[in-house]
Amino acid sequence: METNHIAIFKGKSIRKTIFHNEWWFSVIDVVEALTGTGRPRKYWNDLKKKLLSEGFFEVSEKIGQFKLMASDGKIRETDCADTETMFRIIQSIPSPNAEPFKRWLAKVGYERTQEIENPELGIKRTKTLYKLKGYSEDWIEKRMRGITIREEWTDEWKKRGVKENIEFAILTAEISKATFGMTPSQYKKFKGLKRENLRDHMDDLELIFSMLGEASTTKITRSKNANGFIENKTAAQKGGKIAGDARRKLEVESGDKVITRKNYLIGAQNLKKLKK
């Protein structure tokens, strides 16, 4: 099962994961997007009781709990529903966005079917989404290359006895600490981010050093034939250190810091101000 995918509906982030080749969506994210409530978890708990009282007894059976990354960077079990169940939930939420969301949901589900048959479509759609957000072609190419490197590295971990989710998160944090001196959650706080994807808010150099740390880790993992969590943790620390040493050397030679508080949100906000 893959995790940590983010879909966007009218500027709202909807976490989703793949299970049995279907998209499953975070229910509380959908609730928040449709209602605008500041307490989506409570809203969902109340709605579950309402659905049961209306005879939707399968609600408990049709809701799965999957481990997704929360806004604080931690992995937590989250109520998720497939497309069919989500349609039923949406019907019980009074919102002017209900019908547009249903159309969006149907489109996302259809696109997933296409991507299973032709994975290149997923890459093209991701590139298009970044272009629509205003990212440059050069940045997009680096971002896509970074995704490929990360997938190669996580695939290697799967082969070597590393447990997904919790151990993946720990090893990712080890690489980040050695590369940048911060864990991903600390890095997001440094940049003023919340639920947003950290790498979508890195500049070119930050992306390059992220790739270097992960590619180095993959190389060391293979050359040392690392197996299990402990050996792969050592490889992650060594791979991250290679990128961290290179970053510090560049900072000394250039006189500038690689790590920056700048992020795409700030850039987008400034662009809006210029247009007003």
C-alpha cells in the first residue's frame, strides 16, 4: 500500500492512499474541505452516529483505517473511504461544494484506473499540476527526478526488511537530519508550512541535496547489502552525511546558506499582491 499522496480540491488538501488498486480518501480531509469546520474530526464522529441512525450500518465495515502523515509530520491511523463509500458520506453533508466534489471524486477515480494501465499518464498529470501552480520547467524536472530517486530508495528498503510507515518515517528523518540538520517536521516548521508537502516548497538546491542524500543512501545500502532496520539506519545516516558535508562545503565557498525559509506559498502570495 502506498501512502502520503495529496490531491487538491479547490485549494484544499485531501490525503489519499492506494489499497487494492483503488484510491481511499481521508474522511476528515473531505469533511474539512466541504464544511470549512475547524473541528473536522468531531464533525465526522457526529456524522457517523447520524449515518448509523439512518440505517447505514455498513459504515464501520466500509471505513478503513490507514496510516497517513498528519500535518505535524507524524504517521497516524486515519479513517479512509473508497470512492463509493465517500459518495454516500458526501450525500449526508450539507454543502454547496457537494456536487462539484462528487464530480472531482469520480474524475480522480477514473484517472487512477488509467494510470494503472499506463503509469506514464500519472507522471504527465503530476507535471501538468505543477505547471498550473506556476512552477518552472527546470524545477519540475528536478522534482520529478527526486520522486524517482525516492521511489528507487524506498523500493530498496522494502526488499531489505524495513517496515513501511513508521520505520520509513524514521529513516527519512535520519537522512534529513544528516543532510540539513533538521527532521522533515522541523524543516516544515522552519518554512512555516503545515500540511503542505515539504519538497513542493524547496528551491532547486534544496531539492538537489535531498536527492543526493537519498541517492547516496541507496548506493550505500546496496554496496553494504544492508538488511533490517538497524543496518539501514546506519546507511541512511551515512548517505545523509555525504549530502550534508557537500552542503556545508558549498555554503562555505559561496557564503550563502542552502537552507532557506522561502517557500512556494510565500512566492504565490507575493505574486498575488503584485497582480492587485
